[in-house]
Amino acid sequence: MVFRWVNGLSYTDREGRAWTFNAVQLEETKEGEATTTWAWATDLAVTHKTVVELALRGGRRRWCIENEGFNLRKNSELRLFPAYSHGEEQLKAFYYLLQIAHLMLQLLEKGSLLRQLAAEVGKAPLALFGSLKNRARRLLDSARFLAWPEEAFSAAAAKRIQIRLDSS
């Protein structure tokens, strides 16, 4: 593995705001395979003492999390395609709504309320509704056909809610 980094890079965005950041590059060659290059921008200090941890425990893990999320949205019933992120404003809006739907499904899937409900009926959380498509359909149906209590829209009630995520 070869690590390279540059500190103090500057960038001015189209609104005239100046940004300073650091960049890290990792080149990894596995025996019998081509070299893979990874690169990240960060606001964390990069030195010879921190570069390995930043790259391996920060950058690569973050990339895996983002890549897994994108692959799920692309290959699941959500069927995210690149065309959704380009072009007409309607397609952009659809893409954002798809992102929100995926976030809601993650909260539903990983949240403590689903685990609690599953425990009450003696099933695993993912076995309650089956596929991602079924979970999304149930969530949509609840919005269409059930009268949600006023408390569901209360800012004061929302402050009392805690959502605990299960990362296992």
C-alpha cells in the first residue's frame, strides 16, 4: 500500500465561498491483480501518523457504506437508475423522493419499533413484511388508509422520540 496526501488545498465555489481541505490517496496492489487507487477529501489533519487510520478506517469504510447503499437502491425494488439524477427537474425531484424513501425504509428496518413489533409476534424484523417492496407498500398504505394521530405531526412529541438503530 502506498499512501500520499496533500494538506491545505483550497477551493472557491460558485457562490464565492473559500474552502480549505486535505486530500489522501491510497494505491493498493494485491498479488496478481491490478492496482486500485482510492482518494478522499477531508477536513481532518493528515500526517504520517494519521494517514493510515484515515484511509483505512475512515475513507474506505465510508466508501463501502455509501456503495452498499447505492447498490441497494439500484438493485432492489427501488430501481434507482443514473437517469434519475440528470436532466429534467421532475427526474431530479423523483431522485430526491427515492432517496427519502430509502432513508425511511432504513429507519423502519433498523429502528427499535420494528424490532419491538417483531418480538411481539415472534418473528425476525425482516420476516414481518418480506421484501423491500412490501415494506414500502405497507408504509404507503398506512399513509393512505390509516388516520395518523395528531401526535404524529406534533413537534413537541417528536422531541420525545428516540430512534435506536441496529447496525448488526
